[in-house]
Amino acid sequence: MAVACAVAEPDTNTMLAEALARDVDRAFEDVVIAFRQPVVTFVARMLRDDARAEDVTQEVFVRAHRALHGYPPERRAELRLRSWLLAIAHNLTRNAVRDAPPPSDSLEYDDGTSRVGLTDRQPGPEGEVLRAEAWQSVGDAVAQLSPALRAAFVMRYVDDLSYDEIAETLGQPVGTVKASAHRGLLAVRAQLEMNDD
């Protein structure tokens, strides 16, 4: 009786990192296709401005492409691409936040879908209005967080990244990330409770 040996499929990150190690220019389009949406979503949540988010996202990939050409193949092959790209996005977003105040638009896209994945929908127009108002309040509360707390909060509670991924992305110890995410959560809750009064 033959025993089948299961071979694990390499994940997207591994395949793309290995492709980058062989040829940056040929593999980079696949990197953009694979990671553009997580990057633009993160930037949009941080800036709350879709037009600026598109500009910053484009700059993330321009800088990533330049940086990859300077890395030796061994380093490119070992990259954790999502964390690395989000670290670049975080730095550029922090600069954009410092340069201009965040706008007060909602946390919904133009088509009405939530940027943060609301799961408990009420049917009908009343539910849509209530949902929009709730996310406007959440967006306003998140916008009041400092950039450091906002980044940790969004990555943890909106993007659902692990603390290890966030720590790698932000270049901070895991304990600092946990504290920042928790402080952000407490601040958002406090702001929402204050708005309900």
C-alpha cells in the first residue's frame, strides 16, 4: 500500500518573493496585483481620503520597486511582502497625516460598502442610514487618534493583522503594539460613548 506524501503548496508571499529574487521587473506587476488592495485599504483607513489614498498607494509601490532593485536576491527572497509594503505605507501615511489634517468623510466607499467590513446589516433604507451614521461616528473617533494609535488600531481591529505582523510593519516591539492597539480601542470606545450621551 503506497502512502501519499502531501506536499504543501507554497504561499503567495513565498512564490512572489522567490520571483522577485530572480527578476524584480518581471515579478513586480504580480506583487502589485497581489498586494495593491490591502495597501490602498490600509492607506484609505488611515487618511480617510480616497483620492489621497490612491496617490500614497502609488508612491508605496514606486518606492518598493526602487528599494527592491537595491536589495540582493537573498534579501528579496526572504521578504514578508505584506508587512514590508504596509511598513512603507505606514511611513508615507504618517507623512501625509502630518502634512494635512484628515478630512471628515465617512468610512464607506462610494458604492456604500463599508471599508471596515460591517457584518450586522439591517435590511432596507433605514438600516443603511443607521449603518452609515454608525460608521461616520466610528470614523470620526478613529480620526481623533494620534497617528501611532490609529495605525495600531486599524491594523489590529480593522485589518485583523496579528500583533507580530503589526510589530514587524511598524518596527516596534510586540508589547508596544499591544499597548497602542488597546489604548486606541479604549479611546474609540470612550469617544463613541461620549457621542451617545
